[in-house]
Amino acid sequence: MKRRTVLVAMAAAPLGAMLPLPAFAQKPIVLGFAQVGAESEWRTANTQSIKSSAQEAGIDLKFSDAQQKQENQIKAIRSYIAQKVDVIAFSPVVETGWDTVLVEAKNAKIPVVLTDRAISSKDDTLYVTFIGSDFTEEGRKAGRWLVEKEKGNAGPINIVELQGTVGSAPAIDRKKGFEEIIKSDPKFKIIRSQTGDFTRAKGKEVMEAFLKAEGKKINVLYAHNDDMAIGAIQAIEEAGMKPGKDIIIISVDGVKGAFEAMMAGKLNVSVECSPLLGPQLMSVVKDIKAGKSVPKRIVTQEGIFPMEVAAKEFPNRKY
Ligand code: GYE
């Protein structure tokens, strides 16, 4: 009798009462994100992507900017541990030196997701997954483009290289991938290589020094990101040379500023590296909280844009 009453009551209840609790009644997932900084157009787009997709996903985001300093990122991670956030995500400014703080997160049972840049650690239980690009492949793409471009040129081809932040995954891997390809022909020579810390200002400054030391001997500039290439373009123009013609310029990221430089004929090619990692990160965070298993490595898909296609591609660019 009693049971029957319940059934009748349920049938009479409005449909909504039988569904799971609506989203607003659930406690939102809290995600602590320790960003590298705001050093480049890429980084600005990455931050924007993370903030907007957290909002769309209903995730409570705690965000910090480390101004390209590892110590600041470690402090931010420690504060997320102290606040007992649900998940910590970060983009490690350099590859090494993370074990201590990540063991602390592990002991506090807070899962960690790496985005954009990888760490180098023997212990891969310190993070759940790494979402980001294959930087070595980006370096190879840059190298392959140059080899193709210089086919039939006997050389020597003198290259100057603007490296990214010292010790960072993209600087290490973009150098490695590029060298792997160009070493197949001894006509390619890297005559100078120095860091420009992924910024326009340093890119310009270091290029000025390269020009002072090597002048007209420089045939090619390989910059590990667009911002440094854009800074270097200014230096080349100020030295009375034509960027994109007197010096072939190759860079990485594919940000709008690079497309503008390509359309102006000043940058020859940009290898794409997508900063739009936010949506993937939010869905991984939700999966982790739901106890689902996630792959250890999630690779971003990307292309390469020579200046010849820049005007056609420009309207499609999202960052
Ligand atoms: O290429 C550069 C940024 O880690 C992939 O960092 C990222 C790099 C990007 O400052 O522009």
C-alpha cells in the first residue's frame, strides 16, 4: 500500500523533480591555473582561451601570472594546494625543477594537468596528462621549409637563431627539430644562436647584436616565436636591410601579428602552434573529476603558413 502511494506521487511530480540536480545546485569544480606570464601574443591568446572556456564550462578558475619566473609558479601551485582546489593545471616555464612541489600536490591528492609545455622528470605519476603541441615537430617543419626553399642554392647559408626562454620545452625542442633537418646538408650553418626570451623587445635587441657582429653575412633568421621575429624585423629595417628578402625569416606560432608581417612581405613563413587549449583543458578537468581515465598525452594538431597563403588564411585566424 505504502509503495503504491510513492509511485503515484512520483508519477504526479513534475518531470524536473525526477532529473538529477540542476547544474547550479552542484558545487563548481575549482581549477587553479599557474600561467607562465604575458610575454607574447601567443600567451595572451592562451590566457584568453583558458579564461573564456572555464567560464563556459562553469568551472571556478583561480588564475595567476608568474611573469616568466619559476619561483612565482611554484608559489602559485603551493597556494592552490593550501586552498585545496580540485585540480591544478600549469604551463611550466622551464622543464626541470618541479618534483618537490608536484610531490606536495600528489600528497594532497590534487591531480595536476600540464598544458602547453612539458616537464622533464623521471616520475610521470606527478601529473595526469600533458595537453599541447609537439615542439620538435614544429622545429622540423621549419627546417623542412628552409631545405625546400634553398633547393638548388649551393650555399653556404648562414642562419642566426633566436631561441625562446632558456630551459623551456619549446626552446629546447624547436632547436632540436630544426637542427635535425638542416644537418642533412652542410651548406646550412647556424652562425649565431641566443635567447630572446620569447619577447619582441629582446628579439629586437639580440637581432641588433647579430647584425652588428655578422651584418650582410646573415641569410636566414630562425626565431622560436613570432614575437621575437617581429622585434627582429624592426632591427633589420633599422639596419637598412629588407626583412623577408635580404634575410629570410622563419618563425613559430602563427599569431595575427605574424600574418600581418607576412602580408607585408616581411616574414616568410610561420609554423603554427595553437594556443587555444582552453576547451580541451576544461573537458579533461571534468573527466578527471568524474573519475574517467584520460590519455597521458594529448597532442594539438597544427599546420604551417608560408607568406604566399597569408592573405587568404588571415580571415580564418582566431588568435
Ligand atoms: O610559442 C611563445 C610563448 O610555450 C608554445 O610560449 C609556447 C610558447 C610560444 O611565449 O610565443
